[in-house]
Amino acid sequence: MRPAEGTVIVMDLDKFSEVVKERGWSEWRPNDATALLTELVKDFASKWGGSVIWGLDEERGTEEVVVEIPYVEPHEVEEDLKRIRERLKEMGVSISIVAVKDFVFPEASDRRKAYRATPGRRRAKKLLEKLKRSGGGILIT
């Protein structure tokens, strides 16, 4: 597949190891939050014709994920990303989400490439890290 302009999205549950300990959830099986995020990401990617580059994990549940959607602007997916954030917030779990415009090329053989293979992925990851340091629970498009 050739690179195309589109949207790079990174999502990561905030302070999730603390939440897992507080609620007594398993780290090795899907729990309420990671199972919900897995389903929400699958539905989101399917709706927008996106590719999950890294992180979707049905066996353990999804804690962090990189999604790329060709030919779509970040503002077009903003409402759906807000719904994802709100669904998790309803169960008392915070998530940080960043969506940036860049060239997308759905390929990553490992976590490092998932976050570093393109300028958009690197920029999105930097923004995500900054959001998480400031407390998380934020959506940037």
C-alpha cells in the first residue's frame, strides 16, 4: 500500500496499572476497561476504514493502540473519539487520545515502528506523552 494523507490516532489508558491494582483486575486477561476499549477500537476502525497498526489485543485486552485512517481529517473523527473517551469515563477510567494529520502507511512489525515509523506517529506519540504527564483524560485533534 502506498502512503496517503490521513489521520494518525494514538490512544492510551491513563495510569492504568494503578486502576488495575485498585480494582483487583487481572493484567493478563481482558478486564472491563480493556475489553470495552478493544470493542470500541474495532468498531471505530471498521466504521472509518482504518487500520489498527499496533495494540489491539483481544487475548489480554487493549490498553494502548495506534490507528491510521487514510483520506480522513482529524476533525472528521473527533466526535467518535469523544464517544470512546466518554464510554470509558462512565466506568471511571481515563484515556488520552491524540489524532494528527499526516501520511499514513499501515505497517508496523513491532511497537517501536508503530510509534516511530512516520513523522505523524512520532508527533502523535510525543503529544500523547505530554498529555499523560499533565494528568491525561484529554483528546487532541
